[in-house]
Amino acid sequence: MPIQTEVYVDDDVLDEWGNLLGRLPALAKGAIHRQTRSLKRRIIAELTDEPGSPSYPYVWSLDPGANARARRYYFGVILKGKSTPGGRYRRTGKLLEAWDVKADYSRDFEHVEITMENAAAGAEYVQGRFQIYGHIRTGWPNADEIAIKYSEIATDEFIEMWFTLADPFGGVAP
């Protein structure tokens, strides 16, 4: 005669699984928003980290000819008619105030994009793709380098967040 028996799983644990699965999308959405806000704050802090005064004589380019042209342009066009002590540029703070960091999400959170923008005049030469040697030497942070750095940081943090949501106890019983 064949033997037949049954294993019963307590309904309470199955109900809890259902509750967890029902809450998981909201938990994930909240976690993504919190992580993204944290990333945005750190990115802004790095972008707006103002360096000290430049060293003089100021060097626009390592190419002597290009440096001479840039120097003539600066003093002949930029400072023409302006009274500045010793031709020294005085920072207005507008460059740092102009940074805007935004986050965009796809509807299902399969895509998160953090955009760093600065529309201040000359931003591309101070912190952008065309950053001149003198600004590098002064210590101005480069936006492209910060973007690459935070792409890696964000990826690592989102992976860690996924593991935390998927297994909050990391395989250790509570």
C-alpha cells in the first residue's frame, strides 16, 4: 500500500511573504530616491569646492605661443577698461552658484540619470571639457572627472542597496 502524507506551511509566513512582495516596489522607490538625493548632495559639494588663489604668473597654456595669445586676449579684451588691482581677477561666486544637479528616473526605475549643469559664462573653461591649464593648476574640480567618479560610486551604491532590499539580513537570521 502506498504511503501519502503532507507537509503544511504555516499560512502566517506566506501572508508575510505576500506583504513583503506588496511593499517591495514602494521600498525600492524610496531607497532609490534617498540614495539619489545623497549622491546629488555629494556631487554638488565637490563641484562647488572653491580652490584657493591661483599662483602667479598665471599660465593659460603650456604652449608658450598659445599662452602669450591668451594673456594678450585677457588683458586686452576681458580687462579692457576695467580697474582691477594688478590685473587680478576677482571671483564673483556666480560660477559655483550656477551648478544644478538633477535626477531623472524612468517610470519603472530601470534607468536613473543624474545630470550636472552649469550655464555660467566660461564654466566650460574653468570646470568643463575645455578646462585650461591655469584652472587645473589652481585646483578647480573638473565636472567630467566628477561625473566619471560618481558613475562608479552610484553603481556600487545601487548594487549594495539592491542586496540590502533583496536580503536585508545578508543571509544572517534575524
